[in-house]
Amino acid sequence: MSTDFHTLSNGRYVTFLSAAGTGYSTWNGLALTRWNADPVEDNDGFFLYLRDSDSGEFWSLGQQPVFMPMARYACRFGQGIAELRCEYGGVEAEMTVIVPDDADVEWRRVILRNASDRPRRIELTSYAEVVLNVRAADAAHPAFSKLFVQTEFDPGSEVLLARRRPRAMGEPVCWLVHALSGDGTGRLEHETDRVRFIGRGYSLAAPKVLVETGPLSGTVGNVLDPIVSLRRTVELSAGGSVQVTFLLGTALEREAALALATAVHPIHPSLSKEENSGKSRAVGFQR
């Protein structure tokens, strides 16, 4: 597993991403997602799981948290852009990550291509642990820090929201928003309870929601261990492709956070592979 990190930033919102798919995000010095900086396990991040709805087999787009020995992985880091690729089981997945200059969000565009000669149904499930606190304070008392995070699902815009309840009058409130747009079938599923997602006796490498068949629980509110997770199934014809975009962003007010999610933009054309080819460093496919 690689611990080579790339930084994407607009001066306020910062995303750190490794070649293995691990990392974390901050906003104005505030930790948005959890990071324990363990060089051995290296298993914290904003992850994307893929699951074949027919066979039940699952894997992750990056080498973490579900490393598949027979998969082929690659990454490309350039100025203002990061790309991860994975080929496994006849499905090619490519994720492009950017942090735009004009919005405090990160966009993760995912393109799936079916390299097999049969139709495929693939579940895409995101996962990130919510912090919304100064990293040192969260690290010192993580269980206590988690108690003040409240989550909700906005049915009108179909996005997840999380905020840290203020402990003192005048303390600023930060809202985290997580959204998904693009191709897909069926209803959008969501989860904000880490215990329900992973399950007791399971792990991030094999969470209960992927090992067992069934929808995400839709739990929101004052959960003890907050996460944000969205799931949607995409259908791939033989040789076909689909595209979705995951968004993670933050704002001081709820309406501003919702506005970020409902104004999802495509990956900017200036951030193409060709234009970054002279400014990037790449890691080739690994098997």
C-alpha cells in the first residue's frame, strides 16, 4: 500500500489523497473527516465500494479498504487533480477528484465501464467518518467529540447533512453535505450510523452492509458514531459505461450547504488528462 499523498486545495477546503485511496479533508483548519495517521494500517478515508448485485462480490475503487490481489490499480496526481483507477471482474472504474476554486467542496466523478460481454448491475456505496472538529480535540477525546454531531437526510434534494451542535453560545456551526448525482436506478439509500454500516464483528474491509444483502438503514439523528454514506445501483450494458459524481462539501449555514449539493457541476474541462500530462506523476497498474 502506498502512503504517497497528494493535496488538492482552494486555500480553504483541502483534500489529502493517497495512491491507496486513503486520506482526509479539512476546511479552514477544521477536520471534516477522520484520519488517524496510522502508517501501518492506513485505513481512513472517503471510500467508494463497488458490489456486483448478482454475484454479491464487492471491492473498493482504491487499494483501501478492500484490496483485491487480482485487481489492477493505478493513480495519477497532477496540478489540481487526482485520479484513481481500478480494473476488477470485468469492470473498469476511474475516479477523478478535484477541489474547485469557487466552492468549498470536493467532486469525485466516477466512470464505470463494462469490459465484459454481459450486462452488469453494480452498487456504488460511499463512506466517510464525520468529525467537524479541531483535529487535536477530536484525537484527544474521539468518543466525546462524536456525541455532538447530528445528521439528517433532506428528502427534497436527496442529500445527507451533518452538523456539530454548538457547546457554547456564539460558537460557529459548520454544516457538512454529501450528495450523489448522475446515472443510476432505484431509490437513493443512505446511512449515518457507523455501527450499522460496519456491524459488530465486521470491518471496513468487509462491512456488514456489503457482506449481507439488504438496503442501508436510513438512520439519522444523534448517532453515536457518525458517518455519511450514500448508495445507488447503476446498470451497465455489455461494453457500456455510466457516470456519477459524489460531492462532499461544507458551509456555515444549512441552506448554503444544500445549495452546494444542488449545484453539482461536472469536472472542469481544463482538468483533462491531456492538459495535466506534463504536470503529473503516475503510478502504473499494480497486480
